[in-house]
Amino acid sequence: DGGITQSPKYLFRKEGQNVTLSCEQNLNHDAMYWYRQDPGQGLRLIYYSQIVNDFQKGDIAEGYSVSREKKESFPLTVTSAQKNPTAFYLCASAGGGYGYTFGSGTRLTVV
Amino acid sequence: ELKVEQNPLFLSMQEGKNYTIYCNYSTTSDRLYWYRQDPGKSLESLFVLLSNGAVKQEGRLMASLDTKARLSTLHITAAVHDLSATYFCAVVSGGGSYIPTFGRGTSLIVHP
């Protein structure tokens, strides 16, 4: 079945450490998105990519980086420059039609 | 800059009652989405509204869109406990960016 797979489901980061969240889709979608969710804050856009080898900053890109080397994959790296990374991270994709498909999310905690 | 406001942010209601969640947005929109999220889970798509006057219904939920007022509503009829969740609206603005901007969500608790 087609869908989006995010891994890991839970991730723990030590101070000063970079961590990478995986997002893979087999829907043949061109566009992919990363959102951060904090309690009571809704979803805020970190980065998006509308085509392979191209991506754009969203509203809260500072302290994050992404790559889009393959259509299927859009990994997000949370760098040590992100001072408050504890949150729920959601990846989404879209392609044709009007729907957006969301992954199951990664919960990142700083320890 | 597109802003999306939902209200109320918290809603506690009894089973069998009706209520409406409101979603206001600040600029012209191509389309509007409603999603449901259970605690710790991903987003489940409920409705997509594409044009002025659009109305969609699924079970006890009905969504409508008024593009002139820049307002969408999600109406809950005869609420049941299973509807307890957080509901988000998301707006995709015109101009071809196709990036959803989300409201803060409405946390709904339905009491027996």
C-alpha cells in the first residue's frame, strides 16, 4: 500500500547533538513538507520541497536542515543550533489531486 | 501572510449536544481542509472544501465554506464520545504555493 513512513517513532537527543528524522513516501508525490507540532500551537512549517533537488525554508527553519536527493525521501536534520527541539514532527506529501498525506510522526525529546 | 484562526481552542461538551467549530482565515484561499488528530497520532483527513458554499458531511460532522467571509465551520451533531479528538483546519492560499497553513486546533472532549 502507498503511504509515508517516518522513522524513528521516538528519538532522544543529547545536548549539542545533531539528529536526523527519516521521511519516505512511495506515492510518487512531487511535494513534501516538514511540520513541527508543539502542544497548543498547531502545526508550523519547517521546510518544504516541491521538486527533487530543490527545497525552501518555511516559517521556523532556523536550526534545521533538509535534503531532497530522491523523490521518495525528504530527511530532516535537527542541528545543535535548534535550542528547543523537543516536539512532535510530522512529514507530509502531496502530488496531483487535492490531498495531503501525513506520516505517523516522530516524537523528539532532548535528554 | 496567511493567518488561520480557530475557535474555540478547547471545547467540552456532553454527548447528544450540538456545537460548531469556527475557522477564519486572512487571505484568499484556494481550498480548505479539516483534519482530526487523536493524541500522539498523525492527522486524519476529514474534508476538503474547494469552493464558496461547499458543504461536506460525514456521519455527525458537517463542514462548510464561505469564501467571501473567509470562514469555514465544522458542525458536530449529537456528539458521541468517539468524536473526542483535536480538530484542525488548514488553508491553502492562492498563488500556486500549495502549502497548507494550520490553525492552532480545537481540542474537543465529549463527556458521557
